[in-house]
Amino acid sequence: MLLTEYDEQRHIASEKEASREEGMKDGLEMGLKEGLKAGLRKAAINLFKRGMSIEEAAIICEEDAGLVRKWYEEWKCSINISKDSPIL
């Protein structure tokens, strides 16, 4: 009986470890994807600052033009907010 309980506990512990490792792997992959998107967004904004169109930035960044358009609109909005906000 004790051996069976020990085996069950060992099995549960190994399942927990496998689940933890899988969660870490998933988290790492998600973090890398988010980091890549943030880098592409920054690159697209730099291209906008240099006068490139949304379509040109989308081609260079190899991203969907709709997503790049969203980044452009967010960037333009942030410029307007920073120009209108009072200096503290």
C-alpha cells in the first residue's frame, strides 16, 4: 500500500514538473512574440517619421497593413496628446 501511494505521489510530482516546464515554454514563446511585435511597431514608427506610407512600412516590416495602420493611428494620436499637454 505504501509503495502505491509513493508511486502516485511521484507521478503527481512529475506531472506538476512537466506542466510547469510547459508553462514556462509557453510564457517564453509569448514573450518573444510580444517583444518582436514591439520591435516591429517601433521600426514602423521610425519609418512613419521618415515620411513612409503605411503600405511601405507594412511591406518593410512584413506585417499586415491593417495592423500597421493601427500603429500609425496610435502614433499620430500620441503626438497630438503630447503637443496639447501642458509642460509640468
